[in-house]
Amino acid sequence: MLTLKGVDQVCRVIVEEMSEAAVILSLHGTILYANGRFSELVKTPSDHTSGASFAAFVADPYQDRLVASIAAEEKSREEIKIRTTAGTLVPVAISCSRMVVDDIPAICVIATDLTERKRQETTMAEERRQAAEKIRANDRLGTVALAAAALAHEIANPLQWMLSTVQLMQEDLAGGDSNALA
């Protein structure tokens, strides 16, 4: 059976190995701890994240959302974009929860990288747009085909009447009926 001390080590391994970024912040937003996944996301060595402001990694338009999430007394969830050291923006879903670490109030932030999901959503949206465009193109072709058929019918009726009249006239001429043209 694991003792509490043993569980602490197991939990640390789990947090370090999970696919989400895990960050512990002070109530002022200073990073007290960040797992390796967070360092990978922001492309910053882990020794450079501890002590830094979490807000420094959040894209400007999302700063207000971050402040609101940190200030929330209850668990909060937001979609924001974090900035890597290279300036690339990474879409993430963050979950913020209040906690106490060594009798100090803190905030646990779990960030899930949404890059692949956003790429799939973009691909699906483009495929839907292309399918809708094909449907519209097919509808236009169908409309043109119906108009062409109606036009052909309207042209064919008088032509058929003229052809029938010419054939009758030819038959009359061939039969020697001289009154047919009168």
C-alpha cells in the first residue's frame, strides 16, 4: 500500500507525463510550477517558466479572459491562445481551479492544446463549403438544362409544323396535284 508520501511521487509522475499542460499559479498569476508539456507548448525551457508571469504567454486579445479565469472563485473554463517564444499562437482550452499548496492559495491551470481539433474543424468547414458550392453548381446546371429543354421544345414545335407543311407540299407536288399550291 502506498503512503501519502508515495502518492505524492506517483501524482508528480502522472502530472509530468500527461498530455495536457499543468501550471500552478500564485493568485497574482506568477508561475509557481509548470510541467514539461507546458514548456513544450510555449517552446521555453522549464527553468525559464517558473517565476514568470503566466500572462506573458497569453495572446493580447485573451488577457481579459485569463484575468477573469484567475479571479474566479469557482472552476472556470475558457478557450484562449497562448504565445510561444517564437511568437506562434497556440489555441488551448484552459481550466482554472482554486487550490491551496503548502497553506498558500494558488490556481491550478490545465491547458489542452486544441491545434489538431481546430485544424480538423477548418478542414471540415472547407469540405462543407466545397460540397455546398458543388450543390449550387449542380443546381445551376439543372436550371440551365431545364431552360435549354424548354427552349428546344419551343423551337421544335414551329419547326415541326413547318416540316410537316413542307412534307405535305412535297407529297402534293409529287402526286401532281396542281391545286395544292393554290
